[in-house]
Amino acid sequence: MELTRADFEKIDMRVGTILEATEFPDARNAAYKLLIDFGPLGIKKSSAQITLRYSLNDLVGKQVIAVVNVPHKQIGKFMSVCLVLGVVGNDNEVVLLKPDQQSQNGDRIL
């Protein structure tokens, strides 16, 4: 299925900085809980299956790209409210998408 330009423009992708990353032992698949600062959009929570390539210490302060207008997803007792984007390789390891230069939290991706 091909998206129209109008469909694509409904996807709200933004830059955010990870403030906090913690273990998520209740997740069905290995994941971390992330707290991400999106500037004027506020601080949002996300669950991310990125444990194979990233340690908790690697993540704090890292800028990421996320979709901020996805439906909220209840994962155990945790509510994920944005979707962090990454590249999924053949080995199912995820490489996070990020700006190649420091950007303002909340900046929109076009």
C-alpha cells in the first residue's frame, strides 16, 4: 500500500533527548523504559527493544527520532506514548535513528 503525501504528513516525527533509561523486566521481549524530552511537547515515555546494541549508560543524553502521535500502548504496568524509530537488521538488532548534528528537542522531522 502506498501512502499519499497527506497520509505521510499526519505522522508527527520529532527529535528528543533521552533523560532516563531503566530496565524493563516486565516486558515480554527484552526492552528498556525511556523518558524522552521533546522540548515544547514535554517529556514522554517509551518502551524500546534496543537492549542488544545499547547499554543503559549509552542512552542517557542521546538524541533520537520518535513518532509522537501514535496511539498509546499499555505494556504491563507501563504506558508507552511515543515510538522511538530505529533500523532493524537481519539479526533483529535495532540501531536508533538520530540527527547527525545536535538539534533542538521537539524539532519536527520532514
